[in-house]
Amino acid sequence: MTARSAFAASLVSLVAAASALTFAAPVSAAMPGPVAVATVSTADLDLSSAHGQALLKARLQRAAADVCGDASSADPAGKRWVKQCRADSMGKAWEQAQAQRATANRVAAR
């Protein structure tokens, strides 16, 4: 993992709320600096179903693409950084989504 992708991974912060997931990543693939934030709503999803999980995964992937941006095809290093940013962002987002789901299940079981 490069220093830039490690930095991007550390910037990926998910805040589990009752009806949304939020994560952040640098705005550009050049050098981490300004941070783009995406909020992914989960209010309309049944996260206990496979369909709801699939919809959430698709939303998170779109949000990761939005916050990590794109790089020129003439910039191989930038392309690799964007790919790593998206993978790191998606991994952290999915981990937080599953933690939020587990918490909701524990609360519902009480």
C-alpha cells in the first residue's frame, strides 16, 4: 500500500447513523488534501434481506466512485491510486454497514 493510499484509507471515516452511512476520501487522485464526503441513505432499505444488502452495496460502490474520482488514462499511477482509494473506501464502508446492521439486530432483539 502506498503512502497516498494509506492516507486515503485513514481518511475514510464512516459514521453509522440511524438512516445513513457517510464516508470521505480526498477530492483528487494527485495528492490527498481536500476531502469529498458522501452520505449513503439506508432508510429505505431492508438490510436484513439479501436484496437490501445488494442495493446497499451498489450505493456504496457509487459513493466510493464519487469520492475517489477518476484519473486520466494517461496517468497510470493516478489510475492505481483511484482503484486503491475505491477499494479501501468500499471495504471500510461495507465493514461499517455490517456493524450498523449488527447493532440494529441487537437492539431489535431486546
